[in-house]
Amino acid sequence: MLYAHPSVSEASVIGVRDKVYGEDIRAFVTLKAGQTVTSDDILEYCKSKLKKFFIPKEVIILQAMPKTLVGKILKKELRKM
């Protein structure tokens, strides 16, 4: 769903610990060149398209995704953020 947003270039989600539910969703996105959008704008977009339990708890906008030499997104590095 994050890739469907008109300003999002790349996206990745990870599970993070949550005291109530055990695990929650944190999303990381990079924006297309020249786009300016806030984390709240992306969350509102998700709320309009997804059921409540699929909505990320937090959206973090990055300049660039951490990647391997072959271009895969390093989720280990995202978990450290």
C-alpha cells in the first residue's frame, strides 16, 4: 500500500515490540525526487486505505534505504533505527 502513495519511491516495514499487542508495524519510506510529504500525511493515506490492524504505528522518512551490494533493503539496519 505504501508504494501506491504518489510521493513514495521505496518502502519497507518491520515488526517492533509492543507492550499491548506483542508486535506492531513501523514503516520506512523514501520519497520521489521533488516530493515533500510528512509522516502524518502517509499515515492518513494508510488509514484511508487499510484496516486498523494493518496501519503502521510509525512512519519514518529516510533520505535513502540501507541496501546490500545487490540492492536489497537491509531490514537489520532498519531495526537498529
